[in-house]
Amino acid sequence: MGYTSWSSDAYKHLKSSYSKKSRNDIFTSNKTRTIADSMNPHGLVFRESRDSDAHPNSLAVAVFLDVTGSMGKIPEDLIRNKLGSLMDTIIDHKVESPQVMFSAIGDHYSDRAPLQVGQFESGTDELSKCLTSVFIEGGGGGQNKESYLLAWLIGGRHTSIDCFEKRNEKGFLFTIGDEKNWDHIEANRIKAIMGYKQSDALKASELLAQAQRMYHVFHIHINATSYKNDPNVIGYWRDLLGERLLILDDHSTIAELIATTVAVVKGVNIDEVASNFDASTASSIKKALVNVSKDITTNPDKGVINL
């Protein structure tokens, strides 16, 4: 996957067409209330991010969207308004060939589709198709926990990425949501979701460590719901990820935050990136990245950024 190329002009055309459509017309799986075949992880072996003639130095970027409750507004805003900002900002700042995989998580206890896994893509049409294939289930268990650990399961065990395997360059994995994470997933749920013939219960800490071997792992806490400034939720993520917890007050700047984070880790000054945004967006991004804006180094054991 990821052999085609991004076109800002092509996205402008798509963006115009989305303005006339409802959410369910854009996200067609919402009409059937079922996971799309292309996103179903049952039986999944690998999602691949590969170099090609068009993209000789690919960089894998995995974005796992929370599609429970009010979080469904984020994938909708991305496809209607912000996919261009995401791709253009990454490409304009030291990453010529990003390959983005849009995926989704819910709650493995209560949701019919707690995990949806896209493909790593570079082209406008392919990225759009992947993102609009997401089923915005709108569920969740009401227990202030969602299954973000499933994103780490996919990243650590079910992706094969040339940036890491050929160049020892980590990809990026972002989870986005407003709640805490389940600390484990039972064997029977793993079997049902992934189709494993045999499995033991899996701990979130182990899955995170496996994902961090190949990816810079970040969690973006959407600080605008009933868990705004919640010390229990924010404290959980801070203890787990340190400075790789990004607290975002304005959900509409998700695309710019993801792109800027990639650029900053790649060595670009945050002010240089932020100068491309309007004042409100720049302020939101700088606040979210206040602890990761300079002199980033990586602790290989914990994956925590030390300033």
C-alpha cells in the first residue's frame, strides 16, 4: 500500500463534495451499522508500509481514532476539513513520503466493532477511502475506559514498516480519545476480535512496549468533554507516557497537532511549523506540545521524551 501520491488540489475537490453530504453519506458503514470488510481485523496478518519508486523513504503514521460517544466528530472533521492540513504540513516539513493509516477503536467489552484497521496510504483518493470506511459506532461502555491498547496490539504485532525495518527509523502511532485505557484484554475477546486460535490475556503495558519498539507512541487527550482536566484520566496517561501525552483543548486542531508532532520529532522547530497556521491554531498546538517542543531524545526502555 501507499504507492500513490498526495494531491492538495484533488483533496480540495473531494472536500467540496463532502460539504453537501451528511455524516452517514460520507461514512457509509454507518448506514449498515457494521464494520467494513476492508477494516475488519479478524484474521489480520500485517498492514504494510513499503518504500517504492514514488516513495523511496516512506514513513509510517498510524492514527487510531476513538469512535465512541462524542468522539465521532473528529473523523468527520478530518475528512470534511482537515485531511489537507495533516498531509500538507507533514510533507512540507522534512517528511516527503508519509504513509498514513486511519483506524478506529471503541470498547472491547460493549461495542460490536471495538477495533477497525485501515491501510497505510499516501494518495488522496486512497486516504479518503480509508478514512470514510470507518464505522462511527458511537458506543462505549460508560466506565471512563476505552480499548486504546488494541491500537498498540496492531502496531506492535500486526504491522510491517520499511522505515523501521530498513532504516531503523521509528514510525508514529497516535491514539486519540478522552478516557482512560483498559489495563488488559481477555483471551476470549482477543480471539473474537482478531481470530486468534490460541491466546492468553494481554496486558496493556506489554502491548505498549511492543508498539514502542517500532513507533513513537503518543496519546492525544481531547480536553473538551466531561473528562476535561480530569486528574484521574490525565494522571493515568501522564504516568504511562510522560511527555508523550498531548493534551488538546480544541479538537478541530487534531490534524495540525499530529503533523506538527511528527515534524518536531524529525527536528523541525515548532515555531517554523506553527507559522503556517492561524493564531488560534498555532496557540492550541504550542500549548499541547509545550513539553515536547525542543531537544527531543528518546528513552528506548520507556519511550518517554526527556527534555
